[in-house]
Amino acid sequence: MKYAPLNLGRWILWSASALLFVAAPHLFKGGFALTMMTQMGTLIIFALSYNMLLGQGGMLSFGHAVYSGLGAYVTVHVLNQVGSGSFYFPVPLLPLVGGVAGLAFGVLFGYVTTRRAGTTFALISLGIGEMVFAGVLMFPGFFGGEAGISTNRVVGKPFFGLTFGPALQVYYLVAAWCFLSMAAMFALTQTPLGRMANAVRDNPERAEFVGYNTQHVRFLQLVLSSFFAGVSGALSCINFEIVSAENVSAIRSGGVLLATFIGGVPFFFGPILGAIVFVFFVVALSGFTKAWLLYLGLFFVLMVVYAPGGMASLILMQLRVLRAGRWRELAVPYALAALAALVALAGLIGLVEMVYRLSEQGASSVLTALGLSFDARSAPPWFAFAVALAVGLGALRLTSRRVGERWGAIQADLQAKAAA
């Protein structure tokens, strides 16, 4: 019998995650924060399920919202049947209904899509996504057309005193399913199937040579991914109490793709970070500016160009320096680069917001930011923001060069010590 030592760090990390889920509503109080955290929980499950395809299996899908959306549609019908008294089903277990529905559609569509890999798989998934979206609009009897299907989550008998009417109870329901789904998907990465999905991603020819059917591996990975996508869709149905064609649209599929890439495809916790940032852009930033989509697009482009591994890669890059106790050498260069980036960002935001304000018919040209008011039709604000952008970019170029030099020197020193 082989002795397996206890991975203390992993236990601490998962325990801290569970504690954060419990304490988050008490740390960030208010209805808006609660709504945003609830949406973060559902998107975390959705992004992790997507990364089972892309990050672990190497399958780029443009139609993953199909499984989440159809799971949500089945859930909303079951919830309405429970509300009408046809039968009883506990609300906390409804995500299982969405998961099973997502799994069933994963079996149906996955049999077709996983017969090919690479670009062909991506295009087939896009075609199926568009086909399902068109079907939702063509059959309003089941899907409700463009208006969708509304429901009421407060149905049946209270579950241990919980009615799931208050937003706090919905948050804890989403948090519980999010934590369980995270643990289950992480456990799947440690199974033989998870390891073979990595092998098929990296070298499908060698995987076939050792006796594995790569199509079967891709199919099983997609089916399991569809289950968790369906769980996410069911939680979204419970939270918003409505399911519409948007749930299966290409916009939603593209959104989870962006969130996963921003967080970091090669890492398990990358999609978690990406989901948090993406919801911040969609929910929080959209309440302050109409240009939030532009900012999201610019942020995505910057991440792809300068940090292809996502936010997770940037974090992990610092761990080696932290372990060596050399982070203080980077503190000043990092601070100067951050200051330059803030100046450039302020200039960019000012210019973008003035352009948006002038493009709105009938809107006042006066903008207010940080207690300061300025007229977008006058020249001084344009000049000031343009100078801030130019100065910030110039300073950022110089400071980033200094960061690179200091970073390279530290890495070379660490490699020399490791070789010795």
C-alpha cells in the first residue's frame, strides 16, 4: 500500500475558499454587491465547465451556451410545474435537473461535434449554437419566443425553513453549488479521464498510439462539461426567474469564452478569476458608463497580447520571486509602472467618455468625475486628457522597460543559484 502524504496547502486553499463564500455577504454588504456575487457564482461554474473543453481538452467551442441555456429552459418548466402543484421537487435540487438536461443535450450534440477536432469542432459547435438559437425563436410554445419564460422561485413547501425569496438565500444556494461544482471539476482533472483529456489536447496521435480513442475522450469530456453548464443555467434561472433566447445566444457563448481567456486557460483557477472580472465589467462598470463594452474589449486585447496565460499566469509568475524573498526589488518599479498606467488610463477614459457623450443626441455635454465638471464641447478637457494619455503611455514605456530589466536580472540570478 502506497502512502500518500496529506496536501496541507490544498486543504488550506479549499477551506479558505469555503470560508470566503460564507463570509462574502458580510464583507460586502448591500443588495447590489449581493446581486453581483450571485452572478459571479453562476458564471464561475459556467467558465470552469467551458475550460473543461478548452483548457483541459483543447476544444475551442463557440456554442457552449447551448448546454447552459437548454438546462435553464428545462429547469424553468420543472419549476413552473412545481408552482402549479403538479408535483413537488425541492428548489435546492433544481440545479441537478439543469445538469441532467445539459448532460442529455451534451450526449445528443456531442456525438456530432466531437467526431472532429480543432477548427472543424469549433465551426460545428458554432453551427449547432446558431441552430438551437433559431429553434428557440421558431418554437415559442416551449421556449416562449423572444420574451422567454418567466417563473417564481418561491414555490412548494419551505426547504428547512428556506423559501429562497430573499436574495441572501439565493446567494448561499448559488455559493453552495458553486463550491461543490468547483470541487467536483477539480477532482475530475485528477482522474484518468482528465489526464487523458490533457494527452489528447497535447498530442492526439500519441494518445491513439497507446490505445485510446480520442473521439471517445473528447465526447466524455464534453458530456461532463455540459452537465456543469446545465447546473449553471439552472442557477441562473432560479436567480433571475426568467429564461429567454439570450441564454442560448452566441453572445453568451462569447462571454464565457472571454471570461475564461481573461482568467487564464492553462490554469484551473484561471476561469474563476476571469468570471469575477467579467461580471464586474458587465454588472458594476455598465452602471457607470455606456462604454463598458469598449473597456472590456480593450482589456481582453491587452491580456491576449501581453499576458496570453491570463491573470492566473501573472499571479503565478510572482510566486517564485516571493518564495525567494526578492519581491521588494520589484516594488518600486511596479509602483512607478502602476502610476504611469493610471495616468494613461485616466486620459483614455476621459477621451472615450467625451466621445460617447457627444454622440448621444439631446444629452448634456457636461461631465462630472471625482467632483470635477467639464464641458466636452470645449477644447481644454480634450487637450488635458490627450496630454495625460500621451504622458502616461510614454512613462509606462520607460517604467515597463525598467521592470523588465529588473525582472530579467532576478530570474537570471535565481537560475544561477538553482544550477549551482
